[in-house]
Amino acid sequence: MKNKNNLALSVLKTGRNPLIVSGAVLAAISFSVANVSAHGFVGDRFFPPTIATDDPFATDELLLPSVSYSKSPASVGNPAVSTTDIGFEFDKEIFPKFALGISGDWLNQKPDGESSSHGFDNFTVSAKYQLWQNDKHEAIFSVGAEWEIGGSGNQSVGRDPHSTFSPTIYFGKGFGDLPDALKCARPFAITGTLAEDLPTSAEPNSLEWGFALEYSLPYLQQQVRDIGLPEPLKNLIPVVEFSFDTPENRDGGETTGTINPGIFYEAKYFQIGAEAIIPVNSATGSQVGAVVQLQIFLDDIFPKVFGHPIFGKD
């Protein structure tokens, strides 16, 4: 499952699979003006699109580009591999609270002491449905699935010829409902994912799990107390993401994963995010990587086309 859940993990672990980060130029458009619902909001809480773990919103999104660099560890008979990943993802709300998406990654791989190779890895299509949300308690729960299309990428970057299906659950919770005694903690929020990877090959099944802990300075300024933060500080959201992969059978080995501390800058029409990629153990990797991502808020730029479903109304 090459999605944002294991985006750093797969490159650090194998040197072949992509860090998913995404964006596309497909356009599914609706020319009827429906009720436009803002992306990423539950009540007063804005949940930023995260990098290493997917957010729980079934909305119109464009990630273009996302650029990451990482280096896998050397193994017996194989050199260490430096990987640069340029990713894209496009998601479109089709029915109310139900979105379809496509993502892909162009990889450049450079084994130590050898020539580099490049090309697209397998493409992934996804579906997500927002099952429940509670505005008062800033909570949301969604379900979905991803399909990594086996053989859709380039052999030169080691794309898997087999497909992987990944049913997934997503959640988010803001802490704006904390009592006054803890009001300084109200800007905190958490989002997370839990996915079961089911390959169509003899590869092991695995459990992908991760979460992101955020502290929103815009929420602090607007909903808790205006402490007079200047630009750009008042639009920053510090974040730490945790992304893990646990093999479940077929001698898949130990759990691998990364910790990704970073920061997001929020503007009206876009978000810029940057994170370090820190392996949690030697099986994951030995060197720190990095990722930078641009998220475009299509619903704010083209409100008559994006920000609402093609069929029906929110």
C-alpha cells in the first residue's frame, strides 16, 4: 500500500517503493453550483492535510508537487539507495462526503557506486467516505480503501507487478472542548489512520498505522486568545507525525516506521509543509530524510467547480 501512511517508510525500508505525496491533473467537474463546504473543517477546527498520514476528509484536494529525499540502508548484496520522489495526488468529491482519488510518484534512484534509474512507480486509486462527524466536539470518522495498481509503474524503479488492496479507517479529534482550566491545550488536535494491506502476491499482509499530533496557532489566535502573533507565526501549525508498518505473516520481519516532525504554513489558497523523516530503527533506515509539500485548496480558488460534490448537495 503506497499511500501517505507509509510514505517515508517504504523508501527507507526498501529503496524502491515511493514516498507518496501527490497531485494530478485529472478534472472531474460539476458546472452546477451547490452548497460549498470548506475543506478540512469540523466545527471551528481546521485540520491541515498531513504528509505521512492521510487526513479523514473526503474533499477536493490537489497535492502538486510533493518532493522528498531519503536513503535506504545497505543490505547483504545490495548497496544503499538514495531516492528522490516527486509525487502528486488529486481527489474529487463525487457524492456528498464520498471522494475518489488518484496518486502517483516519479522516482529517481541512485544506488551507491552505480548509475541512477528513474520512472513512475505504481499508481494508486482511492475511495473515502466521511461516515460521522461531531462539530461541537471537533471529531470526525471516515472509512475508505486504496488499490495500488500492480504493474502500472516502470520496471526500472522496481515497481511491484502485483496489486495491493488496503481497507482503511481514518479519524480526527480536536481538543477545543477542553475546560477553561486547560484552554491553552485547546489548539491541540490528533488525526490518524489504520489500514490492512492485502497484497495479491506472496508478500506478507501488514498493518499500517499512524497518527499526527498538531498544535494550531491559528486556532489559538482565533478561538482561544489573540496573543498578537505576527505573520507568518500566526498561520503556522507545528506537527509531529508517526507512521508504522507491522508485517503480520509470511516472515515479514519486524515493525518499521518513521517519526516526522515538521511545520505547516496556512494561506488562503494553499498550504506549504515541510517535515524531517526520522527512521525509528535500523530495519527502517539509518539516515534522516526530508519532504516538502505544496497543497492547493481548489475549493477556494475555483469555488464554482470544486468544494462540492458532482452529484447531490452536501
